Amino acid sequence: MRDRIEELLNEIETFTASNLQHVEEFRIKLLSKKGKVKELFEEFKTVAPELRKEVGIKLNELQNKAQEKINHLKEKYEQADPSKDKKIDLTLPAENIAVGSRHPLSLVRNQIVEIFSRIGFTVSDGPEIEDDWHNFTALNTPADHPARDMQDTFYISENPDTVLRTQTSSVQVHIMEGTAPPIRTISPGRVYRNEAISARAHCQFHQVEGLYIDKKVSFADLKQTLLYFSKEMFGEETKIRLRPSYFPFTEISAEMDISCPFCKGDGCNICKGAGWVEILGCGMVDPAVLENCKIDSTQYSGFAFGMGIERIAMLKYQVKDLRLFFENDVRFLKQFKSVI
Ligand code: DAH
């Protein structure tokens, strides 16, 4: 047995291989279950006790040498293997990583926030589940007021005093109740109305409310602020037009149109030939609303405005169906790329 061990040690010493295949054959010959080294280990059981120690050491040495030689040769040929080089071909183009994009409503909201921040407006928000006071009564719309019909409200059945807010104007009340003027803030957020869902209406949408309260705030301030916003949002050549309107919480009230950003006022199918498109409601905060919020209306005045984010996004990106904003179809969403 000792001679056979010596013989195998020699064989290992002198073995050379020319490729990985040879190395593998050699491994099978020696170290597989039926290999020569394993065979010797089997035979070891029959070795006389006085020789066991010496033969055992030799046998272990044989097994280690075989393993070392095989490892060494494997490493050598694996490095030289051309198919292995291919796996780490650094010149191959990298796989595409799909990068998400911002939702178009977020893009438009962020742009609105950015424009008003530049002229000193802060950003504030309020709850979407609101009480009657903040959504209606404090805004000069008591329970029997016909203007409540303008907005189809979702009431919480267990508590009719609680509603899903129908307008971000409710945030005005929170702000005025909690902050002493001067106040200059915008409040973007989601609102809810009990409307049948169609291409032009939805039961949820988004608004941005604006509020400016200080001493001697005038309608001219409102007009100039909205002109600045419109030019920044839709382009320098944009014109605005204010039409008399009615809202319970403003006196005087107006609706604002911008000159159609597509035909520049000539008339096209987007503005339905009018040359103008409506984008928001606004007015001077009704003194009764100031008083409801404990602001002295003999000292302070202010303006407010409210616009629909979907409306602006539809105009800006020429989206014809409001429902697309809520379906989250990636094919729709990935068309809107911007850094803001
Ligand atoms: N809250 C109104 C709406 O949802 C929009 C609005 C109009 C807000 C005039 C205002 C405003 O602050 O002054 O239709």
C-alpha cells in the first residue's frame, strides 16, 4: 500500500494538463467516489494497527497534494478560458435601467408652487376630511345657502357635520384662524365631489388655493400676481382677462381666462374658437370671511384664488380625457419628463 501511495504521489507531481477537461479527468481518476485515493482510504481499514499512523499520514498527504494540484491547474486554465473572458466583456453595452418619471399632476403642481414661491408665497395644507365650518360655513356658505348646490358634496353618513372637502378654500380658514396677517400662502391638495366620472369630470381632483392678506391689499395686486403667474406658466406673451363672477367667499369675484396658449388668441379647437380659456376663480376675500376667522376687516383686506391642477395639466399637455390622470397607465405616465 505504501508503494502505491508513493506511485500516486509521483504521478501527481509529474502530471500536466493542456486544458480544463484534462484536469477534470484527473480529478475523477483520483478523488471521485470511485477514484484511486478513495480506494486507498477503503483499504486503510485493513492496515495492521502498528502501521496505521504512518500510512494514515501518507494517505492524508496524498489527498491534500492531489487537491492542491487540481486546484492549481483549474485556476490556471479557468483564467485562460476564452469563454470566461466573454462573460466580463466590459465593452458590452449596459442593460437599460427603466427610470420612472413624475406624475404629470405632480409636475404641474410643483411648477405652480415654484412660481409662487419666487414671489414670497409659502406652501400650506389642511385636512381632506373636513368639518362643515371649514368647508362651507366660515366661507360664507351657511346651510341654507344656494351656493352649496354648486358643489356636490360627499357627506360622511354617521356624521353629517363631516365632509370630504370639496375645495381647498377650506385651508384658507385654517390658516386665517391660526396665523396673524400678513399671510401669503398657497395650498395645493386633493378635493372630492360627488360627480359622475367622465372625460371632463371626476369624483376626485386637485386644486391650488392662493391667499394673500395684509393691510391695503387691492384688486390690482390680485391682477398683477395672476398676470405674473400666467406668464411664467404659459409663456411671456400670455394675456389675462378677468370676468365678473360669483363665489360666496369673495366680494368682488371674478373668473380668469388666459389667451389660448395654442393659437395665441386667434381661435382654435382647444379654445373652441374663443381665443381665451378659463383657468381659475378669484376675488377679494369677503370681509365676513375675515371676521369669521377673527381677522379685523377694518384693518386688513386680501385676495384669494383657486385653480384646478388637472385643468392646467390638460391645457399644458393637451390631454383630452381627465380619467387618464387616475388610471396610472405607464404608457401615459412615461410621456411626461421634467426635472421639477
Ligand atoms: N373654491 C372655488 C371652487 O372650487 C375656487 C375659488 C374661487 C377659490 C375663487 C378661491 C376664489 O379662493 O377666490 O370652485
